[in-house]
Amino acid sequence: MFLKFQTEEVIMIMQLTAIFKEEKEGGYSAYCSELGVASQGETVEEAKKNLIEACELYIESAKELGMIKDIKEELSTNSVLNGVISVSV
């Protein structure tokens, strides 16, 4: 998932992880692990669109609160590793 936002005359594009899950009740949930932001939609595309909007609002709020530097720092130092695990049940 790519996210584009503007800070101090600079437009930044972030590549973030999006995880989608089909829900039993119908529709899809969507989660951005780097920002801890979640959303949902009736289709995967709608869930993706809503997640991007939610992430943009999260970053906009961080800018207004003067926390954007902290988020950029955290994103630049943390890498997300995806993997598969086995669980005994």
C-alpha cells in the first residue's frame, strides 16, 4: 500500500503493509501494522481505499499534534517482517 502526504512543502510517499481478512459477517477488515490503523469495506478494494484514508487521517492528526517527526523516525528504523508460523492445537 502506498500513502502520499505533504509535510512542509515536501510530498512523501510511504510504502506500508496492508493486511486484509475476509469476515464471517461479510466484507473485509484491513489493517496497517506499521501505524496500527484499521478499517473495513464490503470488498477488498473498498477496504483498501478506506484503510488508505484512515492512514492519511492518522498522519494528518500526527502533523497537527506535532508528532509527525516521531512517526517518520519510527517508520524509518522499524522494518516489518512477514512470516508464517505453526501453532499446535
